[in-house]
Amino acid sequence: MTEQYKSPVPHVGETNADYRERMALIQSEASERRQKQLDEQCSPLNTPAARIQIWERLHQLALPRDPAHRLVNVIAANTGLSAEDVRAEQQSRAASATVAAAADPAV
């Protein structure tokens, strides 16, 4: 699909019916992409870390650092993980950040 095809602006000579059809197709494709990402977010084929990363990307939010944060349960429900799985990822990231900080004397 070309960028011109995806343009929300009517093309020169394009009828209203063609424009509406093209917009409906673009919306349908966007909806399919979103659904695929939602499916990936809770797929057992993905690791807990990957599911949480997909959730973060979809919602444009970072995994909270606080294990008692209310989003922990939301993330767990959306990813098909347990709250403990989400907390384990929090701990893993915190440990990685600590190791990285210890390895970099400039920090």
C-alpha cells in the first residue's frame, strides 16, 4: 500500500463513494492490526516479558516500579499473566537496572 493510498485527503478525481470506501478499508486494516497486537499481548507463545512490552507499547505506558501499583493487576488481566508474573518482571527489570548502574562508574 502506498503512502498516497493511506492519505486521509481525497485524491484528485476520486469520487465521494471511492473516498469513503478507501477510508473504510484503512480503518478496517487499522482495526485488524490493533486486534493482532491485542492477541499477541496475551498469547501464551510470548514470554511474560514480551507480553508486558507489548502492553506497554499499546498503551504507551511504562511498567510501574511499585509492586503495589494498581496497574499491576490491570497489566496482569490484559496480558493473561498473574500479578505475581508482572511483579517478577518488575523485579527482573530493577535487578537489570542495578547491574547496569553498578557496571557504569559514571552513573
